[in-house]
Amino acid sequence: MICQEARPLFDAHLDRELDPATDRELVRHLDECEGCARERDEIAAVKSAVSSQAGHFSAPAPLRRKIETAIANSRLAGRAPAQPSDRRAVLSRWPAVALTTAIAALLAVLFLPRIFPGPESDFLLREVVAAHIRSTQVDHLTDVASSDRHTVKPWFEGKLDFSPPVADFQQQGFKLIGGRVDYLDNRAVAALVYQHGPHFINVFVWPMNRPDSSPAMTTLNGYNIDHFRHARMNYWIVTDMSANEVEQLAGLLDG
Amino acid sequence: MNRTGNKIARPVVHYPMGTGANRSSQAARMRSARVWSARDNHVAIIGNRVDFERVFMPHLDGAYNLARWLLRNDADAEDVVQEAYLRALRFAGNYRGGDARAWLLAIVRNAAYTWISRNRRDQLAPALDDDRAPEAAHPVDVEVIRRADAAMVRAAIEELPAEFREMVVLRDLEELSYKEIAMVSDLPIGTVMSRLARARARLRAAIQKLSAAGGSR
């Protein structure tokens, strides 16, 4: 690099705006050329004199207030129409979008099972599990707490339009601890509550004029559910105890 | 609306350009930069006045500093900055994200030049030849420049034509990059570079002259 090429680059060099290759060439020249190095130093001195001595004017407070007032009073007219890619605009509408989505989801949950009924008991299955969870959540396992079937059975009288079979299987490990009335499949049903070790078991019973069926085990959300019909009664067993134990209880009830 | 806004964002140059708009030979050595690349980003981020305040109020001091150095007078600078913010407010919808400070300073600069061309036409430099190399340097004692006091440096800056003065203010006081200065002044980067070099060469001569006058006083 010769002096004539180097001279116009001093400012950009000092401002760190030169590309690395040119900058290296220039620095090599400055190392060799006393005249250019001195001129570079003069420009550096000017640059530092400006930044250290000239001073920076700050906006006066009244001006700041005037502008803030103008902003507060503005309606930001002349805003360009939102474009499809205008993410900001979508964001500003997000509560409406979220609400619409939530309503659609709710309607789907409520009505899809009715519009597209799956296997006969699919919706009922969920209802039964929900009833079981509810009963253990809100400390409302039993309306009548008794291990005596002679206390529990009469308690249902007048609360239901049928008389559920009530049996205690304490000997076999399933202790009857009480009963309550629940509402499933659009009707009031009997819920018999058994305890097996730390586990609670809801047995939902209501009459159904259909032939007997043998137990059919399934699981939902970690709960074991057993369903069968016996003596014109519909039985649903819901619990978090093991499938083997459920089968055992079903055998007793189905007996 | 969009058309008007874009005009605001690219300030009208109120002085003869000569051949200055062409990139000078040293410009080829500069890193290539896409001026107003922010323009390609079609995300409008100013949706309301809270956004406007958040994005543009932090640059009020910079805006005032530029206007104050260009107009050399408090009252005029205040008028111009207020006018610039009102314009920015009106055309905020055309701001497409990117360098908010450069966008705002371009409006401030444009408002300042409009004011100067109406009221102080004589202060604008005659035709600038931006292809010219910096004035041949008389050797100056570096110590003379280093000893220059604030009054001397300020006087030297104020003596510069506005087109040179703004380069020094934007680079050494506002610390904008060449690319940002190119956005604000709507000039090619090569022109920014050569104007800045010429501005500093003039400053160097002016400081020497002022300190020589001060020394003989």
C-alpha cells in the first residue's frame, strides 16, 4: 500500500469500519511510514477532542413533557393496515383468539361424544371415572358411613327408585365403608364404597333391563374399571387398586 | 399514507449533490452494507402509543443533540425536535422494525434541514464534491489538538458546514456506525466515509487556527 491509498482510510481505520484485510494492509503501511503514522495520530487526536470536549446536549425537561403529552393525546393515525405476517397484530388480538379456541374446545368436549357416540359405554366410562375421582377429591366418599349392610341398604330407600344389592366382603379383604347417591348415565345411581388396604373402590350400581354380561376390564387415566351386568343390575367398579384385586371383587359381586 | 411515510423515512436532500451520490473509489474497500435493510422486515411493531413511547422516547436526547448541533440554538432545536416527534408519531405505522434510532434521527435531520433551508439558507455548503480526497494536510502539532479546550473544539465544530458537522456529531457524539449514518443521512457509505474524513481534516485546521489565535492573544 502506498501513502496515496492509505491516506483516505485513516478515519475508517480509527472508527474500526475497515474490513480486516484492508485494515491489516493499512497497519503494515503505518508501521513503515512515519508521515502517515503522524497524520493518523492527528486525526485520532481530533476524534478524541470531539468526543471528550464537545459535549452532548440533553433534551430540556419542558420539551420532553411536551412530546410525552403529544404521544398521550395521539391516536397514532396513519397506521399501515395489518398484514398477514403482522405478528404484532395477531398478538394484540390473542385474547379473542384464545377465547374462541377455548369455546370451540369446550363445545367439542361436550358434544362430540354425543354426536359421534363411540362404543356404547365410552362416554359413560369417562363419567364413571370422573365420579370416582370427584368422590375421593372432595372428601365426599360416603353419605352414609357404615360397614353394616343393614345400615347402608335401608339408607338408599327413598333416595333411589330401586334397591341396590349391598354386601360386605370384609372377610375377603374388601370392607364396605358406606354408600352415597351419585348421578350417572342421566339417572341417580347407588355408589357403594369399599376399602381394600389403602385403596378405595367405588361400585356404581343401577338397574338395567338387559341380559347379564361377564366382567370386562379396562383402564383409563391409571384407574382400573370393570363393568358387568348381573341380575338386571349394571355394575361399574372403579378403583386405583390392581386389576387382579378388581377381578376378585368383581367375582364376589357377580356371584 | 405509505408513500408519504416512506418519503419521511428517506429525508429529502436539500442541497446539491454533484457527483457525490456515486460511490467513491475507496468505498469499494468498505464492507458492503445494505442500507435500510430494516425496510425489508415487514413487521410493524408500533401498535399503540405505549409501543411508540417505549421505542422512541429513549432516543430523545440523541434527537435533541443532533438538532441542537445542526441549528446551534436551543429554541430552534426544541421546535425541530418537537416537529420531528409529531411526524414520527404520524408515520409510526410505516416503521417496520429495525434501527429505531436511525429511523427517528433521519426524521429529525430532515426536519432540521427543512428548517435551515427556510430560515438560514446561507448556512448550507455550496456544492459538495464527495469524490474529493480530504484537504491536503498541513502538519499539525498533535499536542496542539490534545490541549484544545472545550470552547475551542465547540467553536471549531460550529464553524463546519452542516453537512460536515452532522457527520462528526453522529459518529463521535452519538457513536453511530457508518451504516447507521448512511441510513440517517440517506447517503452511500462511501460518501459518509469521505465526508467524515473531510470534516475531521477541517476540524484539525480550525483547531490549529483557533489555538494559534488564542496563543497570540
